[in-house]
Amino acid sequence: MKVGVPKEIKTHEYRVGLTPGAVREYVAAGHSVLVESNAGAGIGATDDNYRKAGATIATSAREVFASSEMIVKVKEPQPSEWTQLRENQILFTYLHLAPDPDQAKGLMNSGCTAIAYETVTDAHGGLPLLAPMSEVAGRLAIEAAGAALKRYAGGRGLLIGGVPGVPPARIVVIGGGVVGTHAARMAAGLGAEVTILDRSITRLRELDELFEGRVRTRFSTIDAVEEEVFAADVVIGAVLVPGASAPKLVSRGMLSSMRKRSVIVDVAIDQGGCFETSRATTHADPTYEVDGVIHYCVANMPGAVPLTSSQALNNATLPFGLALAGRGFAAVLENPHLRAGLNVYRGRLTYKAVAESLGLPFSPIEQAAA
């Protein structure tokens, strides 16, 4: 198969769909890889690095899209990209369609087969292609919170870990999944007072054992969320409903009862955010203030550490990408985990949670492929 890797064009996105090491794996499996010139610049990979791995270098993204049977990216295609997709072409990338009707319609109109990293599953019911970026984002969330808490950034002027004789920051993590766990790990490691809210007793037990009492766990109810959020210096939004829009757990009305110059970090912003006042920001302009509360809502947080992120992402996506390159759409029909990743096929939405979030018709794969 002809596999194409365009350079990412989202603001301050430095990751790359395939590293030179991953390209070498595709080539060894008998596939040809076309990489846009400078696609790997953000991770320090030169065109020569890609040539040595066996890739051909394209002078433009247009050449990549026009010549490839499968496009491998990191972030969702931008308008100038989805208009270049075509029928029977496979797109393998993060999509996050639920809060993005324009992209969904663009992909549907293209006729392409769009497989979303974030909904591909594994044998344990996990999301193996979302997990590595969730790990990165969870850890970065605490770094972002620490920066936003500084007084010159608009925050309370508080050090996350405190110092002897001075209490540390109170950090509340809403959601005990991969993002929440890694955020709590970082925060606790810095000495913060950390509470994790979740609606799964089983998960709360696991977290209690994992952190051995260094982190408080609390069942998430309306009362619990209000009590914890109102007393927090930092609130991390880490709630995920696979494929669907994130639930809004903190309303604008609640902000007035929060500590002034406290910080919200909405890691769920790719799925629309779990705070009513969240709107996507960029690394160039990451924060804004609403009712005295600092909001950090960068939609591609792992893009800030592209070398780590690209390597971690490629480690996870490689087996699935090779399966798609080897079998094409047949791999989707044969592999239930890739099938779970199928979001758009021949102009139809094939992932139920996405269709429901967008208020558009849902077509099961059996119906769409008929």
C-alpha cells in the first residue's frame, strides 16, 4: 500500500504521524511511504532521516494526499486537508468528531474511510491509541497548572508543592482514568494535596491501592463535585466518554464560588470540554479568564512535547497501521478493535456516540458497507 504522511498544520502542532523508525517498519513490510518535506522537523527528524528509513520525500501536502492510499496523521484534518481526501482513501488519525460538525461533514463529503485513534479498542476494553497521549496530557496538565498559578500569569501566586510551614496547592482531578491517574501522580509527586473524583467504586478502590493513601478518592456526586471544586486551587477535567461529547460537570454559575485566580485545566477539550465555560485554546495563547478563574484549554497538549509524544503514539499505532496497510478496509471488517475505530465510511457516520452527539444519522458498519 502507498502510505502518506503530511506535515501537521494545526497551530503549534509539532508531532508527526510516522517517525523514521515507524517508516522503516512499513517499508520492511513491503509498503511504500511518502512523507512531506519537513514533516518531522518538530521532532528533529530530517528528510534524510526519512530517506534512510526508506521513504520518498514529497514537496507538498497536496502530493501526499493525491498519491497515497492511506493517510497517517496525528491531529484531525483541517479544512484544507479534508477537501483533499477522496473516496476509498483511508485516513488514520485522531478525529474527535463529536464537538466538530464541520469536520464530520467534510469527511462525510469526501467519501473517505476515517478511522479514529481515540475509539480503537483492545482486548481489555481499553483505548490503546488514546492512552499514550492521555498519559502525556495528564502529566502536562500539572505543569500547565503550575505555570497558570503564578501571579504574573494571573494565578494565585501559589507553589503547587508548597514549602515547609506553608500548605501546598489543593488539586482536584475529575475523572480517574488514564489522564486523571497521571495528573494525580504528577501532582502528588510535587507534594500537592490531591483528590480524585470518579463514579466507579471499583476504580476508586484501584486508585486508593495505587497511591497508598497519598491521594484522596471520593465518589463523584453533585455535592461532592461542588465541595471539592469550591475548595480547590486547581481543577483538572479528565472525564472521557469514548467518541461522545464530554459531560459538562462544572457550570458557569459554580465559578463565582471558586477561589479567585484558581485554575481550571480542561484536558477533555478535544471532546468539547467538561466545564461549561471551556473553549479551545492554543499553545500560543493558552489561557483566558472567566469570572476570576483562569482557564487552560489547549486542544493539543501533547504537541508541546512532540519527541516524547510522537514516539509514544507510534509505538501504539504501529500494529494497527500495519494491519490497515496490509489488508486495507478488510482489516476493519476482520478486526473488532479496528472496527471500533471506524467513524466515517462512504459518507456515513459509523460510530454511534459521534452520530448522537452531532444529531446526525448513525449507520452500523454492516449497513454502510452493504
